[in-house]
Amino acid sequence: MNTQNKKAIIMVDLQNDFCKGGSLEVQEGDAVIPLANELQKYFDLIIVTKDWHPQNHMSFASNHPGKKVGDVMIVHGISQVLWPDHCVQHSKGAELHPNLDLESIDHIVHKGTQKTIDSYSAFFDNEHLRSTELANYLQKHNVSDVYIMGLATDYCVKYSCLDAVQLGFNTYMIEDACRGVELQTGDIEKAINQIKQAGVHVIQIKDIVKSR
Ligand code: VGL
Ligand code: ZN
């Protein structure tokens, strides 16, 4: 009998700072919160990620004198977009959106916790030096299928999808349950194409919730 058949949903960065009034507000970010609540009951395991930065984090423009938000810097040979201060550990902005249902959450992943490196993916930092142990957690719980939704399409959702599929999970990105930053016009579309190219199934909520 194959026991590797559990389905998990990873709800990415549903935090105040990415929603209305937050410091790194994603357009229509709030719209995905009720969708996250609606989707939960279709999964065996519910994971949430939290972007969880120290105040001196390298991704904050404020920590690089002379740089501004949106600038791109090369750090250890990889390009890093500089962001407004966001999701500072224990701040209001780092809290999960107040309307998100928390009762069924099985596991929380904190990422971006080291000041010297960013971590868009729920699985690894941006250099793949350290893992968050999420892959181990999923394997331990016999998860074969990983569904990913949340914020933001063109950053944390994208990199989580790419790592999940590379790790060998059957990976599904729920497109209409994600919203993107779109620093440059077309970034969301590019992200979706890259995700598809990598072998991730890009699906819609109606593919899961048949009554829709
Ligand atoms: C994210 C930019 C910086 C995200 C996190 O959740 O997509 N984007 N930190
Ligand atoms: Zn961040």
C-alpha cells in the first residue's frame, strides 16, 4: 500500500504587511484570505509560512545607506531586491491576517530569519544553504502532493513552487488564490510561465472546490 498520498496546502505569507495598509502591500492581497479559509478543508495538512525578519535584515533598503526601496544589489553574487522594512519579528505587520482561520493549521514555517540572507521559498534560503525543515516535515507526514497559494506570486509563491517541484513533490500552484507584487509590469505572468516550465501544475480554485 502506498502511504505517500497525503495532500498539503502551503499558505504563503498571509501577513499584515503584505495586505491592505501593510508596508509591502500587495495589490488585492486581502482578497486571498477568505480563499485560504475556503480551501483548508480539502487538505490533510495545512502549513502556513511567515516571513520573519530581524530589524537588521539585509533585504531592507533602510539597512543599506544610500540605497532605496526597489534598488537591486548583488550580495554574495546573487541579486537582491531591496524592500521596505516588513515582517519584522514580533511586529503587528508580521502577524497573520486577522481574518485567517487558524484552528486547523498544523505547522508554521518561519523564513528569512537570518540577517545575512533572504528566503523567499518556504523550503530554503535564496542560496539554498539552509533548509527550513519543511521538506522533512512533509515527508514525515507522507505528503506527496503540495498545493501552494498566497503572497506574493512573483516572489515567495514562485520560489516555494520551484523548490517543491524540485524536491519531487507533485506541485500545484493555485493561481487565483495568489496575488503578486509586480514591481515590473509582466512579473506575475513571467513567474507563472517559469513555474509551469518547471513542471508545476497551475490550477484554479474551481479545480479543487467543485461547487464553484
Ligand atoms: C516577499 C518580498 C520580500 C513575499 C517576502 O512574501 O513574496 N516578497 N519578502
Ligand atoms: Zn521578506
